[in-house]
Amino acid sequence: MYHLTMAWFAKAGFTPRAKIELNYTEAMKSLVAAAYDAAILPFEHPELSELRPQIQLRPLRPALQRHIAIAHRPLSTIDGASKNFLQILEMFKQK
């Protein structure tokens, strides 16, 4: 996430320096709520921000896109349900 964020800023001509980097979204939200000022986080469940009135969540503009992948064992070692799941995911594959 760090490299993705820094590339997003660089594209706009900025080179900020991160004060802290954590992999736990809820920990970062707790730091922000405790007056750590601001953090860039995945935009998950924005409706839950209402549970913490001291935090405001705002989507980034332009949007920061995160690429994800599927990790799995060789198909010959996967059970039927997992194979079905992978086949369904294959329908969403970008060409």
C-alpha cells in the first residue's frame, strides 16, 4: 500500500514523507481518532465511520486503484468447492 500511495502522490507532483506505516486499518483509525491527524486507508465500510464521530472518511480523487490477485495451490490438489469458486472468479478476469 505504501508504494501504491507514494506513486499516486508522485503522479500529482508531490513527494510526502510518511510518519508511520501500519498494515492494520483499525489501528490507523485509532491513531487518527487519538489526534494523529490523517491517514490514507482502504475505503472499506464508509458507513461505519459514523460509529466514530472523530473520524471522517473521504474517497480520494482521483481514485487510487489497488490491484489484487488470487493465490491458490495447484488445481490438482484443490477440492471441488474451491475449484468451483476459482471458476466463478475466472468469469471476472480482465482481458
